Amino acid sequence: MTQIDAVLAHIDANIDASLARMQELVRFKSISTDPAFKNECRKAAEWLSAALEDIGFDGSVRETPGHPMVVGHDKDAAEKPGPDVLFYGHYDVQPVDPLNLWNSDPFDPAIVEQKGVKVMTGRGTSDDKGQLLTFLEACRAFKAVHGSLPVKVSVLLEGEEESGSHSLLPFLHAHKDELSKDLALVCDTTMFDETTPAMTTMLRGLVGEEITITAADRDLHSGTYGGPAANPIRVLARILADLHDDQGRVQIPHFYEGVPELSDEVKAQWDALPFDGKAFLGEVGLSIPTGETGYSIYEQINARPTCEFNGISGGYTGDGFKTVIASKASVKISCRLVGQQDPHAIRENLRAFVKARVPADCSVDFAEHGANPAHSLPADFAPLQQGAKALRDEWGKEPIQMGMGGSIPIVGEFKTILGMDSLLIGFALDGDNIHSPNEKYNIESYHRGIRSWARVLAALAE
Amino acid sequence: MTQIDAVLAHIDANIDASLARMQELVRFKSISTDPAFKNECRKAAEWLSAALEDIGFDGSVRETPGHPMVVGHDKDAAEKPGPDVLFYGHYDVQPVDPLNLWNSDPFDPAIVEQKGVKVMTGRGTSDDKGQLLTFLEACRAFKAVHGSLPVKVSVLLEGEEESGSHSLLPFLHAHKDELSKDLALVCDTTMFDETTPAMTTMLRGLVGEEITITAADRDLHSGTYGGPAANPIRVLARILADLHDDQGRVQIPHFYEGVPELSDEVKAQWDALPFDGKAFLGEVGLSIPTGETGYSIYEQINARPTCEFNGISGGYTGDGFKTVIASKASVKISCRLVGQQDPHAIRENLRAFVKARVPADCSVDFAEHGANPAHSLPADFAPLQQGAKALRDEWGKEPIQMGMGGSIPIVGEFKTILGMDSLLIGFALDGDNIHSPNEKYNIESYHRGIRSWARVLAALAE
């Protein structure tokens, strides 16, 4: 029996105890957005700190202006090969409303069979209590079998991920030295499907911007002024219409600078994916992809930048009708970024694009709503290869290098503040109902997730 | 002394009594939109009915589901030359908030000097109690001097003009035979300026339409769907941007069918007007006319049709930001119509224009918000010539044939339901603060307004 085989065997033999610990953690009603559950959040943090102590870490509950962080470092002082790692997860959960749509108590986790598959039900089983425990249970097994971990491990568990992560940035800045490691490991993402593991290696960045056009200095009556008076909705509509061409390409100057084409390897992998773009759009009532011509739907979501209009308002929008020419109209715009696109340059170029189209007697105001660059791991990044090997060994399949259309701010912050890249490996499934009633986590996700992390830890040391 | 000279002399000699009657009428707090003043509305109606009786009419207060109408017909049964006329005015007034901005009690009318000009202050002095009394006082003077009026006169006074005129349509339908005359006279408009009389001969019509674009069947996350998923705000912006060309011309097919060019006479009159388009736009902070190239600002407002966006909404419009791709976006559009433009054809053509631009996997819903055609009197309309003569005689100046950008629904309803055209002559001024604090009516407007109507009545009989 090799070193890892013994650990895997221990995991298998003790899976019931691992599941029992998951149930304990899920029972805390750690809904971070609702002040009524403040104490439940603290109790979850204390339970995790004790769990870290239990496996030989110096677990601690750290105060913040919001819910506490849990931090732990392996007490094992021995020199280790491979990168020092910081594992990140979050112990807070989404609210459970509407409660009447749940088939069982969201905070009384049960192991049941659903469509022939064993799952644990409950809020946070998938997002992110079950997922974070896959890592801690892998460490526990290693310690139980070998008395030590293959690499140097620290852990950071957040309690405000579902409510804006307000304390995270100051906390990272204040504990920069303590938390800066060679690599972050994050378990808060999905597999490609039930049998195909995945690493999320591309996350789109985001630039949020609000644009307000002002025409006349007051609302006007469209009978008295309609015709000669500038209408800010008309001005805005023309600007928005100019922002994409007929091929769906964004017309902001220099927008595509820093947008990489896919590597041949990833392109081949994605072309072979059983991803049904037609079904993906069909599920929400659509059928015609509106992204750039020449890219598949999967590429449009995961590897191409966008410019989306998230909200528009101006004039009278209540019931009935008012013959007003508004003074102002505004739009909220967000650009999803990929590769090396520079969020600040894009904001400036968007503003210049808009200003060039505002009539001389109108004015425009801009407001920032966040900016973070895209995250993408280079193909030759060693931990990526090591993670891929570990997942391949566990699942008997090549793991997919997934893109993710959305952003995970922590990844940008780890890079910017702590100077480290993140390896995102997760075992959740699209059907886990995260943020919805009847959240669940497959028992197989949990069990093989623990085994996968054990293999990753071993692989990182090689 | 001619017949009319004697009447004018009587008006001059009795102006104080006329002013005292105006003060009596203004004292009723006939705010129609506020149920607290229901009884004040009724008292105003009763006062007017009695005033009609006083000058030899069969005045009556007629019940409606809202505030009552006042109707009166001259009891004089003699045959008359010229058209039978129905005079229209309204006795209800706008609310007076904010009261603290008034320099005097809005319902305690006072005759004071403002910038060297004698005015009567008070809510309704200009809109429309003072104005409607100019006509009744003219009738009173004729009766006092000659015992009879030159033409057959009926009167309709409404009590809900400032609150939606909800009872008017059913009332006109129910009393069609009683109220259908050869010509309507309306006193609810302005002079061109303090010394230049005017007849409002062009009123723009209106088509109101609400357009809702639906893309996906639910709101989407812009991280997960941004790129391939249709965005209804983008769809809508492109449609709106297509609705005008760079010369400000509306692009709805057949839109300009029925739009007349100005007659040489009116064109010459308008070109000579001391109307300062630059100042008109400058007053609201604008400087560049956005209507059709090649037409003056005055023409753009009064004689050209428009397509205006009165309100737009879609997606997240609250504080902060939400990376949502909305399911729906909507716009409220109104077209101002002139000449013979057909409101129903324009609605249909607008809808076809929009439908042709909605992607196949999106849908569009339309909702009607009213349709009324433009009103314009033909240049050879006899009462127009007669009115012009009367005003020329009184003011020593050619009266301006004005357009009015807005609509006065009563004019369309008189035409459609009662089959009669309306002659709109008024003596209000732009600075009368109607609908605002410190409403006033110039004493000269009142006095010479009464004289003007006496001359119009005489002219109509010629």
C-alpha cells in the first residue's frame, strides 16, 4: 500500500464519522445576512476552530466588525516539499426563504435517496460547508494515517461570503504576512457533471459603471417642448445601440486588447464537451446566441468579454402615462473581462466612447461600481498539472479546465493583496439548489471530494 | 354710436362690478381633485348657474358621478343670424400646494399692482374662472344694452377639467342633441404676448403607446448568461435608436402622411413673430434643437409631429449594482400629431416597425395609452376670419394664429361627439403662473377679454 492508498482507505473506512461531522456543522443556522443569526455564525466559527485544533492546527476565531474569521495553521513545524498552501472556504449560508418550498428542515440535515442518488439535504451542504469539510476531512485522514500532511497547510474560513464579504479586504490587508502563501486552494465551485471532475481556471473579471445623461435642467412637458428639446432617453438609446455591432462585438475602442484566444489544448477539450448550448439557452426560453459571431455559446460565456446593460431608467415608469420629457436617464453597464483586459482602461475607454456621443447641450455623469480583472491560470502552472493528475487518478477521467462566466472576488483579492494564484477545485453540481430551497450535496461528492483533496495534497508534494 | 360701441362703453363703465363678480367666483375653493372640496365645487357651480339666470339664460346644475356641469341656454327664442354657439369653460381649479410659496391667500383674490401692471391674484383667476367670465360678462353687457345677444348662445361649464374630465365624455354623449351647435367657443388659452391677441388654431394630437420586450423567461445572472443570452435593454435601445434619423426625422413608415406644410399666410406670420427659440430652449438649459432639420423651433413645437420617449425601465435600477440580465424592458412612447395624421395608422405602423426589429426568440407586448387626432382649423373657416376681425379691432393688431404643442382633449371631443369645430380665443399670459403658486390674471386681460368677446359675438352675426 502506497502512502496515499492508506489515506484513501482510511477515508473510506471512516466516511460515516465524516458525514456525522458534516451534519453537526450544517445544524448551525449561520445565515450571515440576517443579524438574528449572529450567534449561530459565531457558534459555527467556534466549531470549526475546534475542528482545526482536533486535527493538529492552531485554530482561532478572529474578530471582525462583522462575523468572525476562522484561521488555522498546521502546528507541524517540519520542513515540507511543494508549495505552502492557504485553503479558503466559507461557513456562512444563504437565507432559507421561502421555507414552505423546502421538503425538509434546512437545518436538520438528513441523508436520503433522491432519484437513486444518496444526498445530504440542508442549507449549506453544498455551499459551502460540505465543500470546505472535504478539505478538512482529507487533512484529518492524512494526520490519522501518517501523523502529518504532505505540504504546509493554513486555513482561512470566512463568515460573510453570502453577505458581501465586507470584512475580508481589511482582514487580508491586516494579516498579509500571516496569510500570504505560495498557493490558494479554494473549494467553492462545481464539477463539470456528476462523473467529470473540473478545475475552474478562468474567471471573468468585471467593470461596473453607471451612466447618467442629463438634458434639460428639469422635466419638461412633451406638448410644450416635444420636438426641439433634447430627450435623454433618446440620447442614451443611441449610445447603447452603438455599443455592439451586428456581430455582437463590443465597440468600445481597444476593448479586445488583452483578450487571449483559447490554447489548443483547452479548445480541443471544450469542443469535446457534452455541453448543449441549445439546451442551455432553451432552458430560459431563448434560442439565438447574441454573443460574438464565430464563438460557441460555451466560449461566449467562459472565454469572451461582454458589455451588458443591467438596468435602465428614465422618465415616467409608473402605471398609466405621463407626457413628460425627462431631464435625466441612466443605465447600469457591466463588462465581463477575460485574460489580461485592464478594468481601468476599459472604464476610461467606455467613458470616452459615451462622452463622444453626448450632444453639446447635454451632460453625462459616471459612477463606478467595482472593477476586478479576470483570473486565468497559465497552462503550464505546476499546481494545475498536479491538481489535474490527482483528479484524473480519483475520477478516472481527464478533469475539465472550466471557465466560469461570473466572478469570484476572493480570487482577485488573493492575487492582488496576497500575491498568490488560486486553484479552484469543487465537487458541487449544478443541480445542488444552492441559494434555493432544498439545497443538497451528493454523498459521492463529499466522499470522493475528500479523496480528491487527499490526492491533491499528495500531488502538490511531488 | 354703433351697436357694438354702446356695448363696449357699457363694459368700460361697469368694469368694477365685473371685477367684483370675478372675486366672488374665485373665492370658492373648487379644487376638483381633492374630495375635501366637493362642496366648494358645488357652490361654484350653483353660483354660475345663478349668474346665467341673471343674464337671461336657463342656468342649471347637472349631476354627474363627479362634480356637476353647469349648462345654460339663452332664453331668447328669436331667430338669429350666424352660427349657434356653445361656449365652454371650467370652474374647477388646481390644488394650491405648496401654500407657503403664495404671497397672498389663493382664495382671497386681491387687485394689486405687480411690476406696474394691475392684476387680480388668486387660484383660478387665469385658469379658468377669470377667462370664462370674460365671455359671460360680454353676454351680460350685450343683454344690458340691447336686451339680446347677436347670436344664439349656449354655455357648458365643467368642474373636472383639472382632474381628468372623467364625467365629460359620458355627459357629451348623453346630451348630444342639447349641446351640438354650429361652433364651439373656448376660452382657456393664451395671448401671444401682453399686446398681441391670438387664436389657437392648431393643436397637436397624441398617440400613447407602451412597448415591452421580453427576452429570457426569467431574470438571469450576467456571469452565467452574459454573452449568449438576449438582453431586452439592448434590443430596446436598438429599436429606439432606429426611430429617428440624424436629421431628427421619425422613421416609422408613412409617419408623415397627412402632415401639412404651413400656409404661406401663417408661415409669414410665424416668421415675423418675436419668438426667441434660443431663449425658449435656454430657459431650460438647452441650446441645440433636436427636431427636424429645416424647421424653426416654433414650427417644430407647433406644426411638426414628434415621437418622444416618455419613460424607460428595465433590470435593476435601485442603488448600487446588480449583475442581472433582465427578462423584460419597456418604454412609454408618445407621438404628437399634426394635420391629418391618423392616430390609429400611426400606432399600427409603430408596432410593425418594432416587431420587425424584435429577435425571433424575444417577444413584444404593446399597450395603448390614448389616441386623439390633431386639431387644425382651415384658413378659410368663416368664424376664424370673424374672430380675427374682432380681435384686430379690439387690440389694433393682427391676431396670431398660434399652434399649441400640447393637446386640449375637449376640442377633439367636441369634433368627434358633437360634430363641431372650436374657436379657441384666450387672454391668459405665459407668466400667469397657472398650476403654480401666485396665479394671477391681468386686469387688462379681463377687461379687454370681455370687450373682445363682445366684438366676436357681434362679428359672428355679420
